[in-house]
Amino acid sequence: MKANNQTGPYFVSYKGVRQGDPLSPILFNFIADYLARMVRHAQQNGMLIGLADHLVPQGVVILQYPDDTIICLKEDLDKARNMKLLLYIYEIMSGLKINFSKSEVIMLNGDTAVGLRYAELFDCQIVSFSIKYLGVPVSPSRLHVKDWVPLEGKK
């Protein structure tokens, strides 16, 4: 631990924070940020390649929101195995448990056989595109007016 520019001894936490504790959100942010750092490091070492790698060097692999994390991988089963290993390491290091049964695989190109291999690797379900995320429709093709009609009534 480092405080006031002086390095002190490592301390072990024996109890977690309680629900409603004002420190809970900031501690969670520290841990969630570490996952993003692990992903960036793996990208820099060529272990992961994200989507849109023609626009962003090594592509976009991780998008984090307050209660969600989206992992975007280019189709490469070996690199997907690297991601699975990284997630297991993250679980061990952070003490957090990733609920793969609540996770989903979404294939952008619609290849169901490939999607099933990824779903099996990550032990999660496969869903078809288009989807709603945070109540907003997301689709690989252009959205039409009829896709937005349900949102207009929710002012």
C-alpha cells in the first residue's frame, strides 16, 4: 500500500464491504478497471483482437458500464480461449465470480455453428442479433421507424 508517497506493508482484508457501504462503488470500480487493464495488456501482446481493428489498433475488446461488461472479439477460437483464461484469472485475483449462465454470445455474421462453439467455450447461451441493450434496439442493419416506435411512448 502507498499513502503520502510512502510505501507501507501489504494488508489483507478479511471481510468484504457490506451492501450500502459508501466504499462499495469505488472499490468495485477499482476492480472493474483492473479487468480493462488486463485486456489492454493482452491486446498489446497479441493475445486478443477486438472488433473494428481496421479503425482502432487491435480493435475494441471491452466496453464497461455500471452493471455490464461487453466483450467484443474477432472470430478466432484460440484468442477466445485466451479471453476465457483471462476471465478465470480475473476471478481468482479479484474474488468476483463471473456468472457465465447469465452471459450471452451474439454473432454479428449470423453463423450459428461458430456461435455454438463460442457459447460452449464460455458456457453461456447464444442469442440472435438484433437485440435491445439498455432498452435501445441494436441491429447490424439500418433501423427503421417501426423499431423506434416503442421507445417514443416511454417519455
